[in-house]
Amino acid sequence: YTALKNLQGLIWEDGYKNGLIKAHVYPDVPFAFERLNEAGINIHIFSSGSIKAQKLLYSHTVYGNLEKFISSHFDTTIGPKFEKESYQRIVEQIGIAPNKILFLTDIEKEAFAAKAAGLQVRLALRPGNAALSESALKEFTTFSSFEEII
């Protein structure tokens, strides 16, 4: 799976660098990244996409280069997103206490894994996301816009 994501990154690279592809992010993302940056809060991305693909995406969005706001990237080479050990390794690399980290996701299995590693977690409710279980809705605070968090 990780090898496939690396291949995906190579394919996208040409399109992004030639301006043929622009990444779409939610409209509230650039403002949130800017505000967090101004407040001295680091942004770390953990994605199933390769680190290379993540950097391409965030540096070529329809809102411009958002990569400048991101402190570090993690992909599945750190471990599967559904396992708490992956989040523990990220915490170790970031060097911050897990309870000082807010993990945002729209996938409840990731939310439970991050919580098991001691992170604060919020679940995103955005159009097009998979429905969340009752247990996830009871367990986690939800948000539909970064404006609710900042």
C-alpha cells in the first residue's frame, strides 16, 4: 500500500509542477493554517498519502502554497493509521506530550487509535465524509469547520 502511494506521488509530481493540477482543500483551511502559525502552533500532517504527495498537494493548492505552514509530515511508513503505536511514534518524533496534541480526522478508527495513544481528538463532519457510528459521536467532539477550533 505504501509503495502504491509513493507511485501516486511520482505521477502527481509532474502535474503539480506543470500547473496542470491544483489541490482542493476546504475554504477554511488557509485561514486556519495562518492563524495557527501566527499563534505559534505547529501543524503536523499524518496521511495515508506519501510524504512527497502531501508536500506536493499542500504546496499547490487553489489557495496557493500552504506547505509553509506545516512543520512536519508523516505517512504510513511510521505505521498504520488505525494503530495507536503509529501515533505514539509520531508523538515521540514531535517531542510534545500526547495530551498537548489535537488530532483531527474524519475517520473514527483513526480517532480511536489516536485517543488510545493519549492524544486529544476531534472528528470532522464534512460533506461527503462517511457516516460516524453512535459510539464515535458519543466519544468525540465533532466539528464542521476549522473556525470552531481556532
